[in-house]
Amino acid sequence: MNYNLLEEKWIPVLRHTGEVSHVGIKDALTEAGTIRGIAASSPMDRLAVLRFLLALLYWCKGNPPADPHPNPDDSFPIDWFTRLDDNRGYFNLLGQGKRFYQYRRDGDKTLSANYLIHEIPTGSNIRHFRHSTDKIDGLCPPCCAIGLLRLPLFSTSGGRGKPPGINSKPPVYVVPVGESLAATVRLSWREVPNLGTPAWERPDLQLPQGEVPFLTGLTWLPRRVWLEDPAEPEAPCLSCGHVERLIRLSVFAAIGSSRADEGDLERSWRDPHVVYLEKDDSVTSLHAKNPLAAVDAAAGQWSDIMAGVLRGVVEHDAPSRSGTHPAPRKNESGTWVVGFSTAQNDKYVEAIEFLFPSPNTRNQIEASVERLGRWQKEVSSLARRLTRVSEEGKQTGSRKHVEIPSALGAVRPNVEAAALENSHTLLPPGVDTWDQAATECRRMMWALSRSLSPGFTTTAVQRRKRIASTVPDIRRQTEGDKGPGHDGGGHL
């Protein structure tokens, strides 16, 4: 069997004409100006393919030229990629000899090939809406290739000897996007001092101590994989549904610990698509929340992520900071955010994505960060403010109002979803657009008020009005604003 990724049509793309087709590596790069973007349904796959194409561009061409290309939507010249033809063997998905992102050792046992795709249950994980049977169901070669590309970005800790990817728990990835695949790749194509060796050259490469070279960090593999050949009978691929001979078995093995030994030089790596925030001499990255932790656990994370991204842009301008998301550049149409939520470290929950507009000036960024902070503060104070309204006219401490947090937990996700849907109007920020974001909250709070304050008495009606008016209000407070009216609820 032979399946070379340079020419085989395995990457789904959306053309500017609206046509969806599949291309190989070379066509994806040399026709990038005619492609709107990667057409995979999962944001994990779209990000994995995009990062792989970026790594190939660095490997073939090196750092970008000093003078930016006059038209970022132009496809990349075909003569830039002669290195691909000279090293075809690196990109064989199947067959004897070198294989793409694969190696094995004597004694390796085969498991289900479905381990490559997070959404497909394996082993004894049978209680899913999607069912699969090991050694009977499987994946087509294109889906296996994309599953291999996921490994550097979304691998979690899998027990003894199975480390997570180089970024540890998968962080939130932030990618500037343009109007074409070519423009999007160019926006992430920046000067780096040390390119190093990618995983398609040496899939068994271990992480070095000290500085991790750029291509090594971008492609490092936390699992040892070797795909079995596709076999009869033909059947639908569990990932994409295409009917063909499937790959049903694969080595999916531990590689040993990737932690630095005590006393060794600390490993240094900053991912180009991760937002790092420095505080109190520590560096942290943004992560997607676990939506199973509480009713509204995932609500509001869009504003947390947007604020973190914008703070990263601001910090990027400071001379002492590095590794944060770079400031927006010309031809950047938006900021694409992809997160991968996990529970108990190795339980896969969901993939999320947002597309934010890109502010153009530092003043817009700082104003947006400020108002996002006020929005978060206002939303987090709703329970306290509702409790105060419910206690009016009652003896202090008569009730703890345990129903209020759960009621807000049912309301908040819908409110935050409405705000996210209108996020393109929030940057650059304006008071009117933020008031519109709070309008959805007013509708929900009015429905909530009839539950929290039933009855037909004058007191109950007044309390319902007060509850309905308790909505986020991010306008600056003046001395005239402070008083019982504002404390009891927001005003729009």
C-alpha cells in the first residue's frame, strides 16, 4: 500500500467560489489564494491542518522575506516547495520504509485506529450516542492523516508514559485570520530564530532541554503510532462516512515521560498561537472551561477569552514581554479562537470556537478590555443583587435564597450566547451595543421575576419590577449614579 500526502486528495477545502473539494499538500499551498479556508467540520481539524501547512512553509522557505508580499491573498509560488518533492518519503502515510508521523518498536501491540479521533469511543466506552466496535469499525486514510495532525495540539495525559502535548493541558489557541488561506497562513508567518527539526523528519524525536526549536515544538508527537494497512470489507468511515477499505488497527503507544529531570535546564517553549499572561512572576495560558462542572460553567468564557486575548495584545507591546498573541496586522479580518475542553485531565468533553473582530488601535483594545472587565463584574454580581432585592421588606437573614444561583445558572448561558452573537458590534466598544447585549438579559430576568416573586400584591409586583431591572450595566458610574436605585438593579 502507498498513500502519499503530497498528491493524494485528503485535505477538505472551501474555495472562494463556494465549491468544496479535497486537495493534497502541494495544491493546498500553491492554490492557497483561491481557497477561503479548511472545510473540515471540526475546529480541531481545521486548526491542525492550518498549523501543519504553516510548518511546511517554514520548512520549505524559511523565515518570511523582509518586505511583506504586496497582496497577501496571492498563492505561494510552486518553486518554493521543491523540498517537498526531494523528500517525498517523509509524507507516505502507508507502505514500507519511512512513514508520515509514525514509527514503531518491536513488541508494540495494536489497538483500535479510532484512538486518533477524540469524538469516537474506543475500548469499553460504550455509552455514547455514537457507537463503535474495535477491530470492526475504522477510519479512512484521510481521517487517519488528520488524526495524526491533531496529536501535537490536543493530546492529553493518558497515564504512565503517555504525556500530553508540548503545551501540557490543551490551551486555547488564537489564530489571526484573513480573507483567504494564503492570507491566514501569512499572518502567522513571522521571524523565528531557530527552526529546528520537524516530526515528519524524525517522528521519534524527544523534546530537548533548554530552548525547544520552533518546528520541533510545533510538530512534536506525544504518542508512538503505526497504522495497519486498509483492509476489506469496505465500510463507512466512522469519522467522515466515506465508504472504502478502512484502517482498523494501529499502534498507539506510550513514549515515556517528557518531563525534565530534576537539575536539568528548564525547557523553554512559547507557542505562537497561545496567549501567555504573566502575573506575579508566573506565566499562565488560557484554557477552555469544563461545561460539565456546573450549569453555567461554560457561560461567559467567550468574554474571559476575548479579554485574555486583548490583554495579550497589549502586553505584546511591552519590551519585557514575549510569546503573547501579536498585535493585529493589516489584512487581518478577525481572530479565530479554538479551545478543547477536558474533564479529569483525560476525559474529552467538547471543542469550542469563536471568531472575534480585530481592533485596529491600542485605544480600542484598552477600551474593550475595560468594558469586558466591567461586563464580567456586572454578571458575576447578579446573584448578590437579586438576593438584596428579594430581602427587601423582610427580616434580615430570613432566607438564604438558594434558588437564585440555580435560576441564574439557567438564564446566564442564553444571555452570554446572545452577547457572543453580537460580539462583532462590541469591538470597537460602544455603550449602545453593550446595552443591546444586556437587552436579552432583561427578557430573561422578566421571566425569572415571575418565578422568584409570585403573587398579586403590590409588594410582589414591585419586587418583580426590581428583579427584571437587575441586568448588567457597564456604563461608567458617576457620583449621581450611586444610590439605592443602582444597587438594586442595573438601568438601561
